[in-house]
Amino acid sequence: MQPTWRPSQSCARSCRRGWPEKLFDGALAYTHGPKRNPRVLDVADIELGTGPCPGEALALRWADVDLDNKPARITFSGTIIRIKGKGLIRQEWTKTDSGYRTVVLPQFVVDTLRRVKAEAVDNDLDLVFPNRDGGIWDPHNFNRLWRQARGEKFAWVTPKTFRKTVASLIADEYGPQAAAQQLGHANDSVTKRHYIDQPTEAPDFTAALGRLSG
């Protein structure tokens, strides 16, 4: 049985060491065609360290990033959607009002964003993670690349796994309402139902079980 949450940060870090150029623990080796985009692993760092939906992470703009603030933070202010007849657009608002949020960054996310910024090429939408042509990165293409990168060892890890990891860790330390705020939920009911990993609690049967003592 595979774990349902809390993938170690080593997932993205280990993939980075073995991908995109060579075989990593079940990941398909690069052989031909356009070079694989290593930015998929940088997006994974953002997802693991802040808990956004994939569309929110890919909609992140440099205008939403404040690495000089103490502590550093980013604001999720939009998402990527597909409109019939128009294709992909960056929607200038999140899925819900509560999704519009500012989150504080752990140091490994700050380090990733500083490196990405140093290597970035300007694009018309100011996107932190554009596609190779400087346009919108299709979330479906991102998911496909992630499946290639994770290999067999991390085959159970999806973008939702990162989101559940963030929710469960924060809920453990600060409670479910804090986790809901981080994920951009209006209240903690959705967070608890779909994102916080909690064991099922059995009733108290000790009166019956105690008779086994003899």
C-alpha cells in the first residue's frame, strides 16, 4: 500500500538529479525530440511548499512574488483555464474568493524562485512558469511531464498529493482552519473531507475487550 500523503521533498529533489537526461528509477530515459522541461520540478517545489492547485501555480506572475519581504511571500491571484474556441487563458481571479490569498514561503521555495528568476526570460504575461514559447503552460502538459519525471518510485505522487501534504502538515501543527486558509478554502469542511489525512476513529469497545483479560 502506498502512502497517501507527505511525500518527502526528496521526491522532487531526487527526480531533479536523474531527469531529464537519464533514466531515474523507472522514469523513461530521454532519447529524442525536444528536450524535456526541467521547470516541472521547480513547479513541484512550489506545490510542495505552498499547496496551490496546479492552475494557480502555473498562473503565478513575478508581480505576485515578493522575495525581498521578511518573510518572503507570494500571492495566488489567478488560475489557468481553457475556454472553448479561445484556448488557454490566465483568468485574472482564482476559482473562489477565498482562493485569492497570500502565503509565506519556506526557505526551499525561496531558493527555487530565486534561481528561476535568475534564469528567467521576460514574457508578455509576466509568468513565473511559462511554456517554452513564453506563453501559458497547459496544466495537462505539466501533468504529463510530471508523470514522466516521477518514475516508478514516486508513481503514487500527483499534484493533489502535494496539496494534501501541505494541508495535513499544517493541520497537525495549527489546526484544520489554518490548513483551509493555506489552500484557499472558505472553511475547513472541504479541507478536512478531501485534503487532511486523518485515521478513522473506532468507538470505545473497552468494556467488552476488557473481559479478555480473564
